[in-house]
Amino acid sequence: MKTTSAKILPAIGSGDRPWLKILSSYRKPHRGRSAFELAVTVIPFAFFWALTWAAVHYGYWWGLVLIVPAAGFLLRLFMIQHDCGHGSFFAHRHTDDWTGRVIGVLTLTPYDYWRRTHALHHASAGNLDERGDGDITTLTVAEYRALSRWGRLGYRLYRHPAVMFGIGPIWLFIFKQRLPFGMMRSGLEPWVSTMATNLGIAVLAIFLMWLVGVGPFLLIHLPIVTLAGAAGIWLFYVQHQFEETHWSSGPEWQFAEAALHGSSHYVLPGVLRWMTGNIGIHHVHHLSSRVPCYRLPEVLKDYPELGDVGRITIMESLRCVDLVLWDENRRKLISFREAKKLA
């Protein structure tokens, strides 16, 4: 058994306190490193955006392929915004909040509104009694069977890959996040944040349209946002919607157990791991969301046994798309086809 600082590593799933104590030593960010990570994300994003416009402006339409790396860096900006929401990027609330708010103009994500809904997700992930806050809607087999014919059709459409990863990003990032519905009882902050973000988006869009033209702006920016959004939703999906994920209810639900076994370790190649801000190490992130994204690999290096928990590869993740219903008897996600066989 691995030891660190002469202390024996507690058994996986042995409770909150040991793991939270262990991971607390990784929570301190290096602010110079954080500033560097921000710079090497913003600058390449602006560079690829400008290079794409230049290619289109001078008639080199093949240059639209540069939308792909631009979307990758926009996705990485969202991951930095995500860390800011947890207060882990600079570990200075004022700096984290304003960094997240400015990035929100680029990612089309109102920071304070998103931060609240995401906090609810972390507080209730894997809890069957607390579904619906910042999560992908997931029904149990019994709940699905209790639906009307139209209800089943609606759920099937919602879980269809073309809707989830095609229409979903457009709906979420371009339309849904423009108004913070569902946060009526949370005071004015989500509304002020959303309206301020909308204003910032409008000012930036008008400036860029004036600078490069309406057509080129829409031709370049909308695909970038859509691709980045689709990748973000895919990552969020496979981080919780894998076969051996963990769901429970009532007193059976325990934070550490749900965090560690209800979140995947998505194994990605080095470039994709960097581009996604190490968010694939999601089980560790859920155990301690205050660990900066660039320190997550340190945890796996020091505690390699965590690397085997919830581990899924890219090929394995492709099969997760069919997993749409929680089977409470077998305690695993299953497909519509499997649910029909069970019936």
C-alpha cells in the first residue's frame, strides 16, 4: 500500500474525511502558473480566430478548418471558468469571480448563474432524490415505464445523440443561458450576472461585426461556439453517464462514495487532456473541487490506485451513448433495448 508523508492511504470509499484531508494538500494553486495557463489559452484562441478570418477574407475557404483548434481553446477557456467557479484557479474570490465573468462573455455562459447551478450539481451528484440541478436528466427504468407514450417519446428524443450533442449545445449556449429561468428565488445576482453577460456579448459581437463584417463573424464564431459546446456536453456526459456509475437515495447516499464512484476517470491522450483542463480526472475533482485543474495529475501520480477507479477509454466512452436508464435492481445504467428485454 502506498504511503505519503508516513501516512497509510485509506481504503477507497472509506468515507469523506480521509480523502478530503489527503486532497487538501493539493488545493493551493500556484498563482503564477494560473496566470500562465490563462495566457496560453486566451492568446492562441484569439490567434486562431483571427487566422480563420484572414483565410476566409482572402478566399482560402479551407482555412475554416482552423475553427477546430479555436473551438478547442474556447473549450479550455470554459474549463478555466469552471475552476474560477469553484474558487480554485487563483484561490482569491474577487480575482476568480471577475476572471470567470469576463471569460463568460466568450463562452456565452453567465458566470454567477452557472456557478450556482453547478454547485448544486456537485452537492447532489449521484443522488436519486436530488436530480435535476445542473445534470443530464436520467430516469430510472421504473420511472420510464410509468410515463405515457408521449412522455417516453419525449425522453427518447431528449437522449438521442443528435439532440444531446447537436441541438443541445445550440439551445444551451445560444438561447437557454440568455435568461436564468429556474433561479427566481435566488435573488438578483443570477439575473444581474446574466444581463451583464448578455450586454458584454452584444458589445463584443457588434464590435467584431463592425471589424470583420456580419457574415464572416457569424460564419466563424457560431461554429466555434457550437463545436466547443458539443465537446463540453460530451465531456460532462461521459463523466457521469457510464455503465458502472453510482446512484443511490436516502441515507444510502454518501458524498465521498458518490463523488469517487459516480464520476469517471476519462483517459485521454496528452494533447486532449491538456486541452480539456484535465477534467477527465473527474472523480478526483468531485472529491475535492478546490484542487486546481493543473494539479489533478499530481494526485494520480501520488496515488496511482485512483487511476483505476471509474476508468474509461475513448472507445469505451462511445458505448456510453446508449446508456440512458438507471436500473435500480442491477445498480447500473442500461440501454432502451436492455430495458425492453427486462420488461
